[in-house]
Amino acid sequence: MTDRHLDHGLAERIVAESQDAIIFAGRDGVIRLWNAGAERLFGHAASSAIGQSLELIIPERLRQRHWDGWDRVMATGETKYGTEPLAVPGVRADGSRVSLEFSITILRDGGEIVGIAAILRDVTQRWEQDRALRNRVTELEEAARPEAPSEITA
Ligand code: HEM
């Protein structure tokens, strides 16, 4: 896939230095890879995130849905989030929320699923801009609506 004249470690360097957060978890849902982008995004050092469950970054109320989806993917080998990104809120080390968009990639070894990689991006700013725009549109629509007809009194 890479030009053989390039460094052998090229793919590893791209993962290590990517601005996006890149995470890999084994079948058991335990984090095995956590790049510098993930350290920046979530505020956990790789040394503390690796070995912990993915629940580290999943808000409590979404954990069940996440594991239901996870188990389904492990059982069927298919995901609907390979092409269309999944948009979810995540939790940072300081407890603050972040709006995320991510795609996932199933990793296999000889046909057997060994785990799932995710590439995540912080879209908080875009979400806030979209929300402000939606609110403004609603305000303008309400302002433009003709007055309700006054009651006819015969
Ligand atoms: C902020 C962190 C995360 C949250 C809040 C979250 C939440 C969710 C939710 C709500 C679903 C169900 C979606 C649906 O049924 O439509 C889901 C599914 C899933 N999540 Fe997570 N997740 C997070 C991180 C991750 C990470 C890092 C990975 C992989 C390393 C991952 C792997 C999956 C998989 C494989 C599914 C099933 C997708 C499918 O049905 O095709 N999640 N997650």
C-alpha cells in the first residue's frame, strides 16, 4: 500500500502525529492504542487510557447503546458506521462534554475480528454554530408569521 522507498514506520508515524484522535480497542472493549490526538481531545495520557474500558469516554446514559451496537458488530461482522459517521457526545478527563463525529474500522486477523479502530474529531464548535443558526431561523420564522386572525365577533 505504501511506496517501498518510504520509511517502514510511515503508517505508525501518521497515526502518532495525526491531529484527529485515533483509538483502537480489542474485542473486549479495552483500549490498546491511544494517539496524541486522543490525549489532546480527552485529556487522558496514553499511559492511563491504555488498559481501560472504552467507557472512559462514554457518558453513562449511552453506554448500554454503545455495548449493544458493539456486540452486534462482533456477532455479525458488519457495521453501519464505516461509511456514515457516528455523531455522539463524549466525556473528557475533567468531566466536560465534547461533540464528536467518528468513523470506525473493523480490524480482522485471518477472518476473525481482533478489535475496532475509531478516528474521532471534535465538532463542538460546528454544533454550536449550527444550533445558533437553527435558533435564529426559528426566531425569524416566528417574526415573519402573519398575526393570528382576530376573533370574529358578529
Ligand atoms: C464518546 C464515545 C462514544 C460514545 C458516546 C458511543 C456511543 C455509541 C452509541 C450511542 C452507539 C449506538 C448507535 C446506534 O445504534 O445507532 C454506538 C455504537 C457503536 N460504537 Fe460507540 N461510542 C463511543 C465510542 C466508541 C469507540 C471509541 C468505538 C471504537 C473503538 C466505538 C465502537 C462502536 C461500535 C462498533 C458500535 C456499533 C456500530 C454499528 O451498529 O454498526 N464506540 N456507540
